[in-house]
Amino acid sequence: MADYQRTLEDEISGLKGQVADLTRRERHCQMLRRMLDDLREEYLSLAQSAPDAIIASDAKGRIVFWNQASQNLFGYEPGEVMGQGLGFLMPERYHALHERGFARALEAGHALRPHLPSECAAIRKDGTEFPIEITHSSWSRAGDIYFAAFIRDISERKHYEKLREDVERIIRHDLKSPLLGIVGFAKLLMEDHGLPEKQREWARLIHDSGMQMNHLLANSQAMLRIHQGSYRVTPRPVNLVRLLADLGKRFEPAMREKGVSFACEIDPVADPDKDCGVMGEEAFLDDMLSNLIKNAVEASPENEPVVVNVVHEAGHVVIDIHNRGVIPEHIREKFFEPYVTSGKKGGTGLGAHSALLIAKAHAGDITFTSDEPEGTHIVVRLPEGSGQE
């Protein structure tokens, strides 16, 4: 009997312990639920006070969250939109695209291209259409998937972009008239056989430089796309021998002022029929090499040479622009970044950056080495092509 009583007491004690454990676990669960509820309230509060519109929808595309910024942006009260599909917020031309994208995201189980903003249009309650930037996200809760859209009105940004384009268009138009005058008078001097041959050659260089500038003005939008990385080159044969010879003559006054000599050495084993040619757009390659040679002349110590060496190497034309100057150590790591310059009065720091972008647009690249014994080598690699025109 005593053994039975002890066994019963042990079992009761064990049950009390289990009850105590369950009580502690229940308290922990309640505490966690309160913490989650508090966190949910905090996140909801943050979302409600966010400056951008935040709209959340369930797996059926029905709106389940609509913050204050959404109300301000679109003009709808929360009660007017809850449970509705998102289609009424966008122009009809986007409906099919939205439905396909939503179906793909639902199939994938997450937002497609999350955290990457895209641009489209939306419609306010009063029917006005306006441009927006939108970023998507998604999450799961209790086995259900939800999607969120973070929306920003970019009407003002688009207005200033259009204004900038208009100003650039006006500038291009106003610059063209005097530029065409310079080109026209240079052509008259070229055709005046009463002038010495040297002066007519100078007139030709003025004419060609003016035509190059005119081309760049006409294609300034293309140059902007090169800087944005979205330009596609229309390749044509470019004769580098002739191009480099013209650049040498173009910089002759600046080199004479510093006592800098200029030499262009062409690979002696190169195919003479190719004339060290590449496929590309001559105006942009001219601009690229012009920036690099100008930088080399400005960086060169007085009475030292600037040497351009051109060789063929494994399907590429390699252009090595060498001067005895040294790039300061503190800018070497960011040499090709925009606005990086050192010791050049009036320098913008855009020449090397633009040159690199042009090279990359032509499927090429630019590298450099710089040290005290050797000076600086700027090395341009461009895919080889026929130089014949």
C-alpha cells in the first residue's frame, strides 16, 4: 500500500510539473503574441505615416491595406478601395500587362524583380493620369501570400527632365548657327589657292573640328544614352591612322606651347590594307581619343614627348597613349569616375570618364598604369575591324 501511495504521489508530482510547464509555455506564447501584435501595430503605424503610397493586396489581387499617402495621392478613402482589384488605379493599356505580371508573381510565390523600381502611369479618382515610380515586394503569413506596391509620384521629376531637354535643344540650335559660320569660312579658306599650303591645312583642321563639333551637338542625346549605358553603336569602318594623324595636328598649338612633341607609331607587322582600323562611330571615337590625348598633353612635363603606339593583338587594336607625367596616387583608384581631377585648372574630370564609356559602348575597354620611372600609359582596346571606307 505504501509503495502504491508513493507511486501515485510521484505521478501527481509529475503531472503538476507538466501543468507548470504548460502554464509557462502558455505565458510565453501569450507574451510572443503580444510582442507580435505590438510589432504589427508598429509596422502598420510606420506604413501609415510613410511619405510614399503603400498598397497591399492578397493573392487574389484585392486591396487589403491602403495608407494615408495612398489616399492623398489617388484621392480615394480606404473604405472606397478595400477589397477591390488594382486595375482601377491604372490606365487601361496597362491592365493586361498587370494581370500577366501578377499571375507570374503568384506562380513564383514572390514579387518579380523585388526592390527594383519601374516607371508607369496611374489614374487619380478625378480621372487624371500621372507618371509614377513603383517598387514591388511580397511576404507570406499563415500560408497565404501578400503583395505590396510602393508608389511615388514623379510628375515633378518628369517636368524638369522635359525642361532640361528643351533647354538642351535650344542650346544646340543656338550653337549651330555660329558653328556653321566657322565651318563655312574655313571651307572658303581651304579652297583659296592663293593661301600657302600650310595655312590651307590649318583651315582644313578648323573645318574638320567644326564638323566634329556639329556632329556631337546633333548627337548629344546619343551621348547622353552612352552615359546611361543604353546606346547601341552603329558600326562603320574607322581608319585610326588618319584619325590619329588629324588629332596630332589638332593639338599642335597646345603642344607647341608646352614644347611637347607628338609621335604616332603604328605596328609595323599590321596588315597595311586595314590601316589599323576598327568598326565604330568615328565621331565618338574621335571624341574619346581627343579627350585622352588632350589629357596626356596637359599632364606631360614640358619638353617631353607624347607617344601613341598602335598594335594589333588577339583580334583587338591596342592604342597606348604614353606621357611622362604621373597620375597622383590619391586619384588612381577612381581615375575613371566622373568629376575626378587633380591639378588641372578648369578641369572637369569628365574626359577620362566619357572616354571609358565610349570605349565600352564600342565593346572595348581602357586601362592605365602610372609610376615615376615610366610615366603614364593609357591603354585603349577596341575590337579589330576594317579601316577601309
